Amino acid sequence: MNPTLAKLPEATLAAIAGHTRLTRFKANERLFSRGDEILLAGVIIRGGIRNSLIGYDGHEMSMSVLRRGAFYGWIGLVSPTPSPWDIYAQGETEIACFQISDFRNLMKQHPELNTMIAEALSARLRKSYDHMYNLVLDTLDTRLRRTLVMLTGDRTMFSSGDTPHIKITQETLASFVQCSRPTVNKLLKDLEKEGLIRLGYGEIIIPDLEALYPHAEVEQFHLL
């Protein structure tokens, strides 16, 4: 379960579950365009959500990704809010969704939801500051390593012996790292030579997350 929702009383969770339905999205299916009112929220069960900006020339700049176990839609829970991003499914995706209008009605009956939202939005703001810090001060190599770890999703959900892997194009990865595709290609090949990753067709295999990025266990990527 999402750790933020897990703090709620069982009665509140049951009330939310009563308004929830499982919704499936195809890989790269657009959930919302920038400026659309966010009408749905929920917990990602499988796959992920990619938050991007699409330029007038059609170029995509990926800003962040939410993976399995993360909650999507915090920004729209309090009041009608236009999406700041173009939002896509990252791979085949399933989300336990509910209508935001239903959630706002539940907030009147369960005041603890207001506290939960305030704490979650505060944490998201701190993560945004961290993201800006990383973009400004980190080297490209460090940004790439951190991004690869982030894209593996919630590491606590790996079974013993699982080898994390990411299905992603180098062009999309370059948009996350904020550099060109040829630069990402060179950096990935350098990591492969060091034995830290293995490159497959449209995927990246990471035998040892800790070796790739030693801070993987102390940084929190997918708690919200």
C-alpha cells in the first residue's frame, strides 16, 4: 500500500476504496494534457506515470516519473487545478482511480484527509527543491545514475533474486537527464564497460543498484 495512505484509519481507507475502480492505460497513452483540469487521482498498481513538457516543436522534456505504489493527483485534491504537465503512462499501467469530486466530498466527512494532503504537498515541495538542486549541481553521470535508480520503481517490491530492469528508449532517458541522446548513449556505454548495467533492445538491466548509485537506499524516490 502507498505509505501515505497507510497512515489513515481503516474506516477512512474503506470509504476511499468504495469510490475506487481499476483503470488500465496503454504504454505512452496520454492521461492529461497540460492545462487540462485534473479529474482523477489514485494509486499506481502497475507501470508508471511520466510527467513531461511538450514543446511547440513536439520535443518532449520528461520532468519526473511516478511508479508502482505512488499516489498520483495530489495537486488536484484541494481545488480545481489545471495539470502543469503533459501526463503519459510509462509502460502498460494500472491505477486504482477515484474521481477527485468524490474525494472532496469524503474530506468533509473525514477531516484527517486534510492533514494527509497538507503533509503530502509539503513533502512534494521539498522533493521539487531537491530536483532543482540536483539539476544545477550534479554532473551528468550522477544525474543519469540517479535517474536509472528512480526509474526502477519501488525497490521494496522486488522479490529476492529479482534483477531490476527498465524499458525505455535512450531518447526518453535523455529527456529525463536533460542532455542529448548521443551523450546518454556514451554515458550508458561507459557504465556498461564498468559492469554496472547491461544494455538490451529498448531496455537497461541493472544487476546491482547499490553499485550503480551508492545512495539508492537513503534517497526516497517513490513514497508519495
